[in-house]
Amino acid sequence: MATIQEKLSVLANTMDRAEDLTNEQLAQEKKKLSVVDYKMVTFTLAGKDYAIDIMKVKEIAKAGCFTYVPNALPFVLGVYNLRGDIIPIIDLRLFFNSTVPEHEDNFLENMLIVTVGEQTFGVVVDEIDKVVGIQKSSIQPPHPLFGDINIKYIYGVVEAENSLYVLLDIDKIFGVRTPEEERELAETAKAQMKMREEVVENERAAAAAALEASAKEDSAKAEELKKQKAADDLRFIGNSLATFKKFSVNSVTEEWMKNRYEEWLKERGEGNTQLQNEMDAEKFLSPFYSRCTGTWWTEEYADEVMKALPENSAKNIVVWNPGCGKGYESYSLACILKKRYPGAKIRVYGHDTDLLSVSNAPLMNLTDEASTSWYQPYTTRTASGDYTFSKEIKDSIMFEYHDCVNTNNLPPIDIVFSRDLLSFLPESSQNTVLNEFNEKLKGNGIIIVGENENIDGLGFKKSEGNVTLYSKE
């Protein structure tokens, strides 16, 4: 009987033996990386050859009958128990809008178990071919003609064993930045900061020289210089926030920025107000975020939101929650809306561009502390002892991977709940999203934005209260 090593030798020289690839062979291939420049696992999608770096592949498996997850993204087939670990299963064919052949319910799918950062995924493909060893220098830059997928997901193209393979970047597909990209981003931000510092310093020097030459004792000009310096400081802080946090300073955030700068000046002192790194930027923005952002709501805040909601006798209440993140807001909203409008059917559309967060949102559990708070009437306990939301609450939320700047095929909206989202979009994108709000919102609908965001006069009018509401002008 042939040994595993003998099988690997045959596999490396025979293209039609791909089906003999086993998990143990894959492990042996990884061990041989010390003498092989680059190895990749090859597979097919819709009849075309693709590959990924073997170091991203944990194992190869065949599985089926995945556990369905309500309201998951279309390309998420469900979850799978991999020796005690519950992992999401992604159909790469659906992700790339390829054709999926029909098969029986008990059909076993070909699956690559991949690791992305600290997350493990099962990736379903048509056929898993073999392990191919190549010289890394033979990988060519990506080109749109080599695949029916977005070029940003392609690491490169390589020809090997009389086949042309499109080498996929699995980190890009799941939204993970490489260390090289992180370093490049930091270097770019540093260079931009230095350039802005030079521009600001030159402007200050020129203004100071002009004022000193005209009249050193002119108090009016001295005051003007002080104001100019403050304006320069504020502008430079705004540029740094845009670089480090993608925060936009315009009519939506202008009032908050002026007030925050005065506080910041007192905290840091004259001449020490500039933001040198991302930590400084986060500290400057720390008072900006709305209450209970990225966590479970307190009972106090939940009561304030419920009291702020207007009377609405509609049988269907439709809510748009762009920037839903991991799902804390969407679940909290669904519970509040169920309590406020008990006779209505609630539908919450939770949208976000964070693929990992929005994929895992339907699987979210509550902490023990949250499960005994005001959330308790809307929760249930699983067989494993974890607390999760009731089927009624889960069925009322539709989590979707979607960029709100693009066209949104939504029904007329009763409530837009979009806290702190606008401020982290470029001004042109802000205008696009505000137009979407205006177009989709019903005549009696309301908008709730961040506590420090202002859209008064941008097609909406403001109502005062503990929770600030906006309606159409």
C-alpha cells in the first residue's frame, strides 16, 4: 500500500489526481515550505482556475447540511460545527456572483477551512484541485481581464503546469489589512502631517512677519494674529482627524468642533494642541460619540429613546439603521420599537460595510448582565446556557452588507436611526446619504442622528429633547 509521501510525489506530477488531496497531505505540504518558494491550493469556480496561499488554509473538508442562520447575507450558507468550534460558512461562488449548480440536499460541498486574522471560516468552492509549488517571483500583477471578480480581491496571476491561475487575496476578501498596508497607511499619514505642518508653519511665519513689520505694538493686529493662529490650529486638527479617523469637519460637526477646540486648548495648553498620532485623535473625539455606542443600552437611555418616538398607528413600522456595526443598536431598537408599537409589525434594516461584523451579527448573544436588565422580556436561553434574543426579535431585523452611499432599495421609512455615521463620511457622501434620507423618509417620519451631529437646515428641521429628532422641512 502506497505511503502518504508516495501519494504526494504522484500528486505533484499528475494533474488528474486532485481528488486524492487529503488534510494530512496538506499538512505535509506546509512542512515542505522551507525548501519551496511559494505554494498555493488550487480550485475551480464556474469552470475557472483560482488559488490561495497554502499558509491561509487550515484544512480541507467535505461537509453539507449547514445550520441556517436567519437574516444572514445571501452568500452565508450558515454555520458548521468543526470539532467543537462553530464557524461561518461562506459560499465563494455566491460572493462573486457565480453560478451554483443544483444538487441534492444531502450533497457534500468542497470546503477550504481558512484563517483570517483570529477568525476561522469555511469557504465553499466547486472543486478543490491540488497543491502547486511555484516561484513567488513568477506571480504577475492582477488585471481585470483575468477574472470575473473585483480586481481588489486578486493578489496576482500565475501560470503553472499549463494552467493560468487567478491568485486570490483572502485577507482583502474578508476586509483585513495586511501589516504592509498598515505600515503604508501610517507612513502616508506621517508624510501628510509633515507637509501640513510645514504649510501651517509657513503661513504663521508669514503672518507674524507681516504684522511685526507693520506695527509691533498694534494690539488689534496682535488679536487678529491670535485668531488666525486659532483658526490654523483648528484647521490642522480637522485635517489630522480626517487622516487618522476619517472624521469630516463641516456644517454637520462644525459647532461641536469649535466647542471641543476650546476645551482641548484648556486641557493641553497653548502650543500643544496638535494631534500627533491616532491616540491623540481618539482622545480628541472621545466626547463626540453618542451614549451607549458599540455596547448594550442602559435602561435610562432606552427609556429616553422610547419616549422620544412619536405616535404611529401604522401596521408596519420600517426602520433603517445604517452603520449598525456588530448589531447592538439594531437589537436594542427592535426591543424598544416592540414595546412602543406593540400592535405593529417591526422591520429593521441593519446595514454596514464591515463584513465580519454584519456576518456575525445574527449570531450575537447577550452578556449575563444585559440578559437580566430591561432586555429580559425579549430574550431566551439556549441549550448551551447562553442568552440570545427571541425569534420574534431576530426575525424583525435584516442584517445586510451594504454601503449606504450607494442606491438603497428600501421601502418608505418611518424611522432613520443613524448615530455618528455622517461625521465619518466625506462631505460629498454626506450629501448623498442625506438625499437618501429625504427621499426614503415618510412625511411623518423621523431621523435620529448622533448627539453631536447637526443636520438642521439641510432639508430637515430639529425638535428639542433628551434625544434630538429631525423631520422633513
